[in-house]
Amino acid sequence: MTLALIAGTGALPAALISALPDRPLVCALDGFAPQVTTDVVFRLERLVPFLRDLGARGVTEVAFAGAVRRPRLDPALFDPATAQLVPRLVTAMQAGDDATLREIIALFEEADLAVKGVAEIAPALLPVAGVLVGRVTARDEADAARAAAIVAALGAVDVGQGACVAQGQCLAVEALPGTDAMLAGLVALPGALRPDANQGRGLLYKAAKPGQDMRIDLPTIGVETLRGVAAAELGGVAFQAAAVICLGLDDMRAEADRLGLFLWARA
């Protein structure tokens, strides 16, 4: 077994495992149990012994999938080798999520473990450019361009990977609570603050952050995202082609069609 999957919460680990020809060694950070059978549970305070154990098991490649929040560290649990990494980890955490992820990748690579992205090991989960369901109008194209500019600006300061736009107006942006919370907040937005839906219902746009390492923390959407978009009375979903993971694409196509939404992988 050469591939280890560092699995977090959510549906992505199971989808990724299903897309692989062979089952990887599934590892999970203590306190963040994935929805799949786990082979190894580790703590960040003992990262170096964990990395050594992966090498001893014959692991040469690692992939990350699923959500993990920043764990609370227990100083009493650090082994001497991992304790030496604390300044690096703390500095990275203070610089934001992107810096933290880059530092984690660096630590794995320093242990002679190649970090692989979803695009490398399961490219079918990342749709290429094209309208997958429904019809995209000129108004939708303009809203997507506006949303893409907003998401790029958010990503540049490590804030979020999504925004909702209708008729050029930004209705909501994604922050720490995530996409579902953003859409739920939009449901509660007074109608007087929204443009006339007859002129265009607007859309959700998702994209990777500018300069993001595409091997980790890619934006992810699924059937529940589409239901949130419908509840928010938007017209569809546009996303950056080959940079956003779609969970259960066949189910997403069927649900988008049922809900009357478009689904567009935007070049």
C-alpha cells in the first residue's frame, strides 16, 4: 500500500476512496472521525512519530480529503521531535489557513511523502469546462464574472471560496462558517434587499483561491449545495472548471434538473 488518505469529516473521503482503483490506508486526526473505516488515528502533537509510521508501512504518497478544524494542542502530549516543529506550526497558523496548509504539506514532503491532489488521483471528481445542466444566459455570464472577481478578492486575503451574485449585486460571501451557512443566511435576507428576480435570479459561484496549492482544500459542492441554492431562490451554480470537486456528479445533474437550476463549469 503506497497511498495514505488523511481523511476529515464530510462526504469527500468516501467519494475519493470510491474513485480510486485500490483502497488507501485511511488516517484520521483525533477528534475528526470521517464517515469511512479508519485504519490509523493520530494526534498533531505526535506528528513526527505518525510520519515515521507511514514510512514504515510502505506509504510513499499522501492525499488529503475532508474537513478538519484547527485542533486544540495539548503541550503534555508532544514528543521531542514534534515539539521542535511547534514554532513553524504556530507561525503558519497565525498567518492563516493557506499558510497552515502549505506548512503541513512541507512537513509531509520533508518526510519523503509525495502529496497528491484530487486532480492527480481522481480527476473525474473535477468537471472540465461546460454547461452540465440547464441553460446559461448572458445575465448569468455577467453575474459569474462579477462573482469570480469577488471570490478572487476574498481568496487573496484568505477569507473564502464562494459568493452569491444577482444582476451584478453581491448578495452574500463565504467566510469561516462555509457555503451552507452563506446560503442559509441568504434565505433570511429580506426581499426588499434583493433585485427583481424576473430580471435574473442570480447564482452561487465557487472557485479556488488565487495561488492556492491545488493539492489540498479545494472547494467542494454536492447535492445539498444545490438544495441550498434552490432554497435561496438563486438560478444556478457556476464554478471554476477543473478546480472544484463535485460529489456524486450524476446525482447532482439529476437534482439540478429537478430543481430547475443550471450547473456550469466555467472556464
